[in-house]
Amino acid sequence: AFAALLVSWVSFFLAGIFLYKLIELDFSNDIARSTLINLSVFPTSFFFLVAYSESLFLFLMLSTMYFVRKNSYIGIVTAYLCGATRITCVALIAYLVVEAICQIARKKSAVLLIITTVSTVFGVGSYMMYLWFVKHDPLYFIAAHQKYWDRGQMTMPFKILVSYVVHFKPQDFLAFRSNTIISLEFFLSLIFLALIIYGIKKLPISYTIYSIIVWSMPLSSGST
């Protein structure tokens, strides 16, 4: 148990370093510093300090983005590991594909980005092969998501938002845990959607695409 916590703590620390260095490539030191602070004090950031895979995935994802921006082949390794960590890596694959398209549009080499993208896909494939040998189901993570996290079938994200509105009862906001969670998920989803829209003109298109996919994935597996 302590080993899992240690992995999360070290991963979160390293993720902070790469987040700072990645933002520094496009923005000022002050923006990089404030982003790091906001990540650390955000109410749900405690998930990065428990024995979950969130901090490891964050570290591998940010390091991959940084290394491909610096044209380093180390990103191939971190991309593979990221693909084997969480299914959320599909957003990283989309990020890499968009970056490759942008590189080609600028008439620059996209070989490293293409190799890194393929490496991420192989990471996902390795994890699915492991599940096939152990659980006899390469898509077991979907069933586990539904079983242990009480998530429903895949659906459209905006259908879930509409469902939140239909089931929202202000008088029951603090009365029942389920209603409280629904309300928090709804308002946080709207806040993050607003931030994504706000950042469209301020961030590279690859970051916007990545953000949209990460935003939509939890909603797509929500319960209506």
C-alpha cells in the first residue's frame, strides 16, 4: 500500500515539473507558476496523492507532450507507458495526431510524432493483451468501470448534462449524497466547458482537442 502511495507522490511531483516546463514553452514563468499552484490547490487534486493511477498518468502524459515538443525520442517511451496506464490516453493520441498534422502543414518533419502516436497505441494494445490473458476480456476496463464506479453505458456527453438538469432538485442538494454528487458534476462540467471555450483562441488547437476529449469522456460514461 505504501509503495502505491509513494508512486503517486513521486509521479505528482514529476508531473508538476513537466507541467511547468511545458507551459514555459509557450507562456511566461508567472503563468506556469500560477498554473502549477492552481493544480495543487484544486479541490479534487487529492486524487493525485492517493493510490490511484491519476498522478502516474498525468506525469507520463505531460512528459510525453514535453518531449515531443523538444523533439526528444524519450517521448516514445513515456507515450508507450502512458498508453498502458489509463484509457484516457486516447486524448493523448488525438493530441499527437493533431500536432503531426500541424507539423506537416508547416512543411516540417512529423516522423517523431507519428512514431510516438504508434507507441501510445501499442501501449494500449499491451494493456488490453494483459487483460485478455488475466481476465479473458481485452475490454475488461469498461466492465470494471461500470461495476466499481457505478457508471452507465456509453452515451453522448450533452445527454448526460441534460439528465443532470432533469434530475436536479435544489431542496435535496445537501440532503442526499447522490443528488450532491450529481449537482457538483453538473456545475464542474459546465465550468470546465466554459474554460475550454475561453481557451480556444489562446491555446494551440492540439491542447483544445485534448481538453475536449478529456472533458467528454467522464460524461460519456455517466449515468442518465
